[in-house]
Amino acid sequence: MLPPMSPVRKKPEAPAVDRGCGLDRYHAKRDFAKTCEPAGTGEVPAAGAGPGRAYVIQKHRAGHLHYDLRLESGGVLTSWAVPKGPSLDPADRRLAVEVEDHPLDYAGFEGSIPEGEYGAGRVIVWDRGTFRPQGEASFEAMLENGSVKIVIAGEKLAGGFALVRTRFAGKKNNWLLIKEKDAHARPGSAVTDESPRSVLSGRDVDDPELG
Ligand code: MN
């Protein structure tokens, strides 16, 4: 006979990534004598100043082409690497892997990260604008809870988006980026193919002029 079951003990929840550590991880990965990325040591504007928070998606030709979604929170840009990029089709659920926070002035960075440096390869500002959280909860509380709902006002992306943290394979940094069904949804579209270029320079990520 089997012994009686002992009560199930739940493991304490591990903290999500390292939110709250500011830019330590960002600085640790980079040599600012070699890369022209912003060092992020300047003055940081007060969070929530202005009509909306900063939103940017950078297209990054590193080892693999991917898109980096960045949303302003607490004086930094909370960041996700989205391998397939965003979609305006609500049927698409795009993997978004949370990475280290970036400085606010990274939102304007476009150029080339030199060979041998972290993230080596070309970067363009694929889309840029503002966002605001939906509903009563603060954006920071939504991040902590792994369930984010925002309205984006960009040049390419607009309307409601959800970011939902998954527990797939026990990983704590995997999220899904999903377009909400609203007037800005475009079922069947592929916005990354239709609008491949930078909103700042009109260049695509393979343009040698980027350096
Ligand atoms: Mn990247």
C-alpha cells in the first residue's frame, strides 16, 4: 500500500527576471569605448511625464534578425526580444523574451554595434511612439503580474495589445505579444513585411550606410 499523500507544498514564486535592478545588466554586457549605443548615464526624465510613455520597436540584425520591443517604465525601457516581430493579426501570438532594461535614450538609437560586442549587428528604429496602460492597474503592477494590456500609438502599430507571461518550460522570461481585436487589427496582414524600414531614416536594417 502507498503511504498517505503529504500535503502539496508550493514552491515560492521566483521573482520575474531582475526588474528593479535598473541598468546594471545593460552596463555589464557592453563596453562603451567600443559600441556607440547610449551609455544611459544622463538625466532621466520623470516617469509618466507627458501624454504617454515611450514606446519603440527596433529591428536588429544580430546573429538572427529579431525585433526589440521597449516600453518605458520607472525611468528605463523594459525590453523584450521578439524573434518574429509584432503582428496586427489578433490570431498571431508572438513569442517575446524579456531581456535587460535599456536606458530611455536607447529609443533613438539606430546604427551598427561592432563585431565582437554584445548584440553585434545593425539596428534601426522600426516603429516609435507612445503607449498607455489600459484599465485601473498601473503598468508596473501589470508587469509584475505577467498580464499587460496597453494601447500603442505608433506609426506602424496602433491600438490595443496584450503581453502575457507564460510558464512554458519553467522559464520566467517568456511572454506572448498579441494584438487585440479592435479597429486597428488587420487580420491576415504581415506588418513587418509590408513596412520593413526605419521610421527615422527610411533605411532597412541591411543598409551599409548604418555602418
Ligand atoms: Mn536585440
